[in-house]
Amino acid sequence: MVSSFRDLVAYQKAYKMSLDMHKLTLDFPKFEQHELANQLRRASKSVAMNIAEGFGRKSYGSLADFKRFMIMALGSNDEVRVQLDYCKDLGYIGDEQFALYEQSCIEIGKLLSAMLKTWI
């Protein structure tokens, strides 16, 4: 039984990814700290936060709000994927690290899509 957003596998994976992205960006060049690093941290945190807020709205009977927040989480997840492309192409992460993060984003996207189909 899912009694909290923290019980959702999508939230757990998104939260872990946001921690990973935060740690990753700490080593970015100083000039990237207010650009790419900040955007990557914000987008990755947005995935987890939108899942939590959508779950809360659903708990109070608003399926429309739940759907809207899951769609925003999907959008933020895609934003993270684009930013990871930049990180790889600018040489801030290697191919292996990129592949791990990309796979995590794909899994989160599938979980969010499944939640939308199942709960709506």
C-alpha cells in the first residue's frame, strides 16, 4: 500500500538521481556553477518535488492536479537528459557515467508514465 510519496519507486529513484546530480555538479568548473550546474540541480530536484506534490494533490482527490504534476515531472526528467547531453559533450562526464545517468532517467520516465496510465 502506498501511503506516502516516499513509498513510490519513481520518487525514490528521482530523489537519488537529484542527489547524484548535485554531487556531480560540485566538480564542474567555476564558470559553470551558475549556469549548467545550477540548471541540472534544479531540474533534477524538480522531478522528485513534482512527484511529491502530485501525490499530495491526488491524496486530496484532485486527479487533474496529479496528472499535471506527473507531466511536469516527465518534462523535468527530459530536461535533465538534455543537460546530461551537454555535460557529456562538454567533457564534464564520461560515456560510462553518462550511460548510467541516462538509464536512470529512462527508468524514471517509464515509472512516471506507468503511474499516469494506472492512476488516471
